[in-house]
Amino acid sequence: MSDKQSLPTYINELSPTSFTDGFKIAIDKEHSMLLLQLLSATPEAVIENHRTKMSKAGVVKLIEALCSAIDYYPNKTVTTDKKTRKVSAKKGE
């Protein structure tokens, strides 16, 4: 990653900003990639605003950044045949 840190960053000022109502996720397990589609709902249709492919490492960084930005760290939910239980991050929670 140190090579990428020395690269200049270019922001496209003309790139439109849109509101995202939902998303779709597709997983390519063979290549350890994730396809993320951001969607907006209008009265006429659901419109795809953006589509991107990310590596698992990139997805983990995105999730960590989102959790940090909104200070929300969800607990993992484990599903069994009989019930669903939450697994606490720390013992005793």
C-alpha cells in the first residue's frame, strides 16, 4: 500500500451526487470479490447509481470505516435450527 500512498488523488468535481435508497450485493467466491450496486427508487423505476467491485480486504476496510463514521458496531447474529442468538463482542455483555 505504500506505493499507492505516493500517488496523487484526483476528485471528479463533475461526478453527480445521488441519494441511495438501497443496494444489492453479489459475491464472487472464486475470485474473493464483491459486487456492490447502489440503487435509487423513483416512482417509475429503480435506478442503479453506481456499481463497483471490491476485494474482500477492501470490503472489510469499507465496513470498518462506515462503523467508525456512525459509531455503530453490530453484534454478530448466529442462526441455529431452534433459535437465533446474538454473540457479544466482549464476555459478559
